[in-house]
Amino acid sequence: MKNTALYFKLLLISGSLLLTAKSAANTLAEYKAAEKQPSAATAVWPDRDWLLDSIVKGIPDVLKSYDPQTGEFGTKPWICNDQQVMFPLAVAWATPGKNNPYYQSPEILKAIAKAGEKLVDEQDDKGRWIYRKKDNSTWGYTHMAWTYTRWIRTYNLVKDALPPESRAKWEKGLLLGYKYIAEFCSGTNTHNIAIYLAAGLYVAGITFDQAEWKTIAAKLMRLLVSRQSADGFWTEHNGPVVVYNYVYLDGLGIYYHYAKDPVVKEALTRGAQFHNVLRWPDGTIASVVDERSGYSRSRRMGNVGFTFTPEGRRYLEQQLGPFYRKKAPINMDVAATFLLEGDSGELAPIPGKTSKYLSNDGNFLVARSAPYQWVLSAYNCKPVKNRWFMDRQTHVEFCHDKLGVIGPGGNTKMQPYFSTFTFGDPDSFQPDHTTTAPHFFPKTKLLYVPDSAKIIENTVVLTYGKNQCQVSVIPADDSLTLEYKLNNTPDAPAMAHFPVILPGPAAGADGQNLAENKVYTGKDLGGELRFRNGMIITIPANAQVRPKVTGFSPYHKYGKSNGSRLVISLPLPEKNPVQKLIFSKGSKASAAFHAGKKNIRLTTIDQ
């Protein structure tokens, strides 16, 4: 436990599990199907019968993956996270319901018991497991936060029914692990993994009558609350970690259920307000202000921390209401946490369609002029060697009510083409996918991350060394314009860039196919980019279009990203210091015309 840096590094890798649709969100496609159901007023949220039904409907598939000989769940290779399904199984086993055939089921209890024994069998002498990914790569040993927190809560539900030998084995493994977890949580590290471990530690303190463990966990939780920004987010380096903010709220919610610590309630309220603000109309979340994660088309559901406040329950209803009205199941792990440890009650009023929200720190703006909504970011800092913190390079993101988020898709590392502005040659610095320890800084005189940024109305004013520039959002009734402008004479070749993350093929005005490895000009494409969903981007003749540009993913050992973005680059010479991109929704006829063309497919990013 002395090597905290290595421990934290290994645990951070597990955060990739939180970004999958299966573990934390329902996909946008699933949401759109559910949203077609008629609306219904919901005064109290959430409905407990629906939550139990969500768990029950997921159990048959879980049991299909169970090996009664080994106690393993999931697919090969086995990883410790596979055993986390024991938690929703235990909630179903412990919760009576007229449509719950698994209540007090001997078969379910036997599977749960064997699952915990498997975890004990795989522990090292400090209670850790080998961190293995499904690609069979290993990253050392770790006290996996998500597994431990579910394991101890499962034990609380089934301990009195476990066979004596099994119970003794579980206790031995849990006590071993939490001895070292208590040491880790005794410091001042309030990053998301430590907080999630502390949530489980508090439960372990109750379970095993260890008052010191409860004190350690409570102290860390209160320290976390003190470090929350006035806007409701936490930072791990510079600015919000939007996706991982959910982890903090989840850990706080679990802790609050057991401790009823009044200090936590205000933090949960602020956190819910933060996520309501950064929620796009389609239920996805803004990525431009996130220092760690790129844009995801998954619709993030929320967690137990949202159930304790009217603001949080409003967020949950907006995200999950369509599923509830259809009586469609949600993720069984989330449903289990809601059912066991969540609260229910009234919802805050639906937020009014105000035109703007400026954060308390002045570093992000959310504005709306239907059918467009945008977020501006003024967070800036120098790139760091740490693979988990992305470069603060993008500063404007927007969506269309009908078409979803257009771009740019958030931050990355080693990819200047994703930057709002560059001064120098972007090709001189590209992601290196051949090593596990890439050089995260350019060796050439390239500026792609601003030294300062400031929001003024719908404009972000930026400086890159001696270069001053700005990007402005100009909405109109049926279009939105991004205006890029140099405010002084540049000291290096200047360009503005806008990555597009719309799914589906793209083509020029004449339907020309776009080859992935070719660079097009606006003139080549007839001054337009047309997308199958009807989005039309009007581009200048000297624009450069790169159909497939990839970034860096910290969750892959070599940083490989499965997704890509189409990037529009706009040269900004001294004689022409202003360039514009105009976004508009085309006619159905135009979309139908391009639907028949054989073009490349743009995939979504997967940070």
C-alpha cells in the first residue's frame, strides 16, 4: 500500500468499465425506442416494483454465464469484475415481490456463495486480485473498488443464510482486503477510486463492528464534500471530471444511505444540478468541459446519489422516465442499488428553458437558442505526462435538437487536429500507438493548447503564446455559425479545427465519396459537407477536410482508439483572419439523395 501512485494508476484503469453502456448507461437507440411511449406525470420517483422487475428480468442471462464448478460468472478470461453480478442477485434473493421467483431461492444463494468463494481463492496475501482485462492483458494487483463495494454489500444481505464454511471463508477474505483498504483510505486522496473504496469501507465497518473503519471512511467523505466546487463538480487535475463525477455521487450516495451524514446532502444536491445543466436534450452529456473522458452516445442513467434530492430525482426521471413509462428494464446493478439503498420522493420542477447558464467559476457557459444548444469552455492548463488527463484543447461543443451532438467530441492527447486552434504544423505531432509510454509533448514549435481562455457572451477568447484568437457561436432561426478569428498577426501558420462526430457517411455537395486517407478542400467538395441524417456544413473553399482522424484512448494499453472523427480545418492567414462554418439541417430529399451513395462510415469516439 505504500506505492500509492502505482496503486492509483492500476485502479484508474478500471474506470473504463464505468464508461460502457452495459455498466452505467442505456444507449441512445434504446432511449429513442422507449421515448415513443406516451408521457405520464410522475410525482414520486422511482417506482420500486419496476426496479425489482428490472433485476428479475436480467437474472436468466446472468445465470447462463455461471459455472457452478468454479463459481465464475462472465466470459473467458475470468476477471474479478465478473463476480459483481452477485450484488443484484443478492438483492433479488432478499426482496419479496409477487413477480420475483428468486426470493429466498436456494439456487441463487448457492451461486452467490460460490461466487464469493471464488474471489477469496483469487486473492493475494493483501486481499488483492490481478487486474486483468478481457483482452487478457494484465496491469498488476489491485483492490478492485467496484468489486469490493459490491462484495461487502452482498455479504450484508446473505451472511446469515450462508453455509457456515462459506461464511467463514467470505469473512476471512473481506477482513483481509478491508484491512489494507482502510490504510489506503486513511490519507487525503479523494479521487474517485478512493471514494468508492471508502463507501465499501463504511459498510464493512458496520458489518464487522470496526468503528475505526467507519471513522476513516466518514472523514474521507467529508473531505470530499469540502473539495466540491460551487458548481457541483470535482476535479482531479484541472476542471470537471464530468463522467467520473457520477462515481463520486455514487460513492457518496451509498455512504449517505448507511451514515445519514447531513453534510453529504448538500453535495448531492449540487452534483445533481451540475449534471442537469450539462445534459444535452437527447440525454447524453457535454464532453467539452471534461478533463478525462470524450463524448459518448450512451445515455448516462445516474445512480443512487441522485435519489436523495428532488433535483437528482428530476435528473433520473428525465433519463429513465421513458423506460419506466414503457415498463422496460434498466441496468440490473443500478436498479439493485436504487432498490436497496436509494430514496424516493417528489421531483424538482422541470428546468425552465433559460437562455444561458454561466458557471460560478466563469469557465463554462451553457446556452440555448432552439433548435441549437452549446457549451463553451474556458478551462485551460499545460499538457501533463499522466495518460489519464486529457489536453485542454477543445472549447466549443454544440448539438441540434433533432440530430444530436455535432461535435467536436471532447479532448484527447497527442492530436492537435482536435484543438480549437493550432499554431504550427499539426502533422508534426500525432498519437504514437506503438508504445505504452508515449511522449505526450510535441518536439516541434507547435502550439495547440491555449495559455489562457475567457468567456465573453457567446465567445471564447484564447491566447497561444503571443497569438490571440477567438471562436464565437452565432445562432440563427435555421442555422448556427461558428466564427473563428485571429486578433493579431500570428507568429506561425494558424488554423482552426472542428471535429465532427455525426454517425453515418459524409459527402460533398455532389455526393462524392470520401476516402479515409485523403485530404479534401472545400473547393473539392463544392463548399459543403452533407451527412445522411440531413446535417449540412457549409465550408470555405480553402478548408481542409480529413475524413478519419483518430485520437488517444488511455484505456487501451497502446492508446488505440476504436473511434474517429471527421475534422474540418480552416487556414487563418494574416490576410484572411476570419473563417466561418455554417451548420444547417437539410431537407429530407437531400438526405435521401445521399443515403444512396457509397461513402465511408464515421464511427463514434470511445474515450
